[in-house]
Amino acid sequence: MGQKKRRKKRAQKADRHELYEQAVQEPEADIDLVRRIYKNRFARPPRLMREDFCGTAYFAAEWIKRHPENRAWAIDLDPVPLAWGRERHISELDPEQAARVKLIEGNVLDVGHEKVDITVAFNFSYFLFDTRDALRRYFEKARATLLEDGVLVLDAYGGADSMRPSEEPREVEDFTYVWEQHSFDPITHRVRNYIHFEFDDGSQMHRAFRYDWRLWSLPEIREVLAEAGFHSSQVYWEGTDQKTGEGNSIFRPRESAPEDPAWIAYIAAYR
């Protein structure tokens, strides 16, 4: 009995939000990308940012640290990750920095404030809108949050491998992150995915996160953005490391791309 309790200890003591941030999020790289997207278009740095479906507001907190004129609004329906982010990230800011970020518990379709340079919706969060009408309503709202020189930046994933059940483990420091594609419906494009965390003592945090989404394609996303009134959109496609054949984390504008069984891309939509 004692050995069994010891084996469970790491999973029981672990914090799922902290594990998620370590395994999934790279706010520094995302900030570099959105700044580059914006400056390439408007020849000035963005200062005002809105993070939809913000979770723990990790991106927003890092945005504030980048420049003394940066301001952010971070919005999520779930009070639990917001409270975690307030304690973990916002509390680490100095008073002047903390005053420049607003964490808001609310529906992204309803929350209003002054208009911003950039609105972001990352980690495929907007995939929760599972009809074109629902997705269009969100894009219309996102467009309304933007100044005239404004950009909505999204991420997306796809490829043949995203349409079949599978598990993809990846080592992250002292634990294993497992992305499970549990189910895919080819008629509705509804997917159910899970994130698990496994530890070297044999314990695991099973189904730490669950996602019920529609797997939207890039053409669909761009078409709905246009229907929502965006002037234009651009796909930023990841380059390939010639030695490994894997993605190199460098995203550049592309209008076509080679077949890829598992890809991640960004979409910039210009108001």
C-alpha cells in the first residue's frame, strides 16, 4: 500500500495549469510573431492587445512585460484558470505593470472595452464554435474590438493525422505530455481530444484537459473571416528543418503549401 501511494504522489501533487503552460504555451514566441505580423503591415509596433479565451492569461502577462506602453485585456468564461493566472502571473508584475492588464471573467461575445491593435485567440480555442453562423458571430465581434489598423491573429491545426484517433507523447522536462485525439466524425468534423500528463514514478494525470471542437479547415476559416467583414487574411505557414524534416518554428506568409499530415499555422485577419 505504501509503495502504491508513493507511485501516485507526483500526479497528485502536480498542478495541471502549470504543466499545461510548460508543455503547450510559448508566449514569448507568439508575441514575437504577432508583433512581426503587425509591424510588417502597419510599420509601427502594436500596443493594445486583447486575449480571447485567455485561460491563465500567460500571454497577456508577458505582453505587459514587453514594453511600458503595452496594455492588455484578457477574457475567459472560466473563473478557475483566471484566478490561477491572477495569483501566478499578475501578482508577479509590479504595480504599474499590473495596472495595465485587465482580467475579465465573461463571454468573449459580450465583453466590450476600448478598441485594440491586436486581438488573439490561440490554442485553437475558437474551434468551440461548431457552426459557420456561430463562428461568424465570433469573428464579427473580434473585428469590432479592433481599431482601423487592427489585426485578429488565430492559430489552427490540421492534416490527415488530425483526423484519426492517436496518442502523441512528448517529453517535457521532468514529465511526459500526451496529446490524445480520441475521436473524429468525418461528417460533422467534430473532434474530441484529451491532454494527459505522465510522470517517471509511474503516476499520471489522466484527461487533465478535454476538448470538444469542430476541426475547421484553413479555407473555411478564411471564408468566414471574409463573411464577417475582414478586408483580407493571410496564412503564416511553418517552415521545415532540412535536417530533421520537422517544423522549424519559423512562420512565413504563404498562399499555398505542400501536403503535410500534421501542421500548425497562424492566420492574420486585417480589419
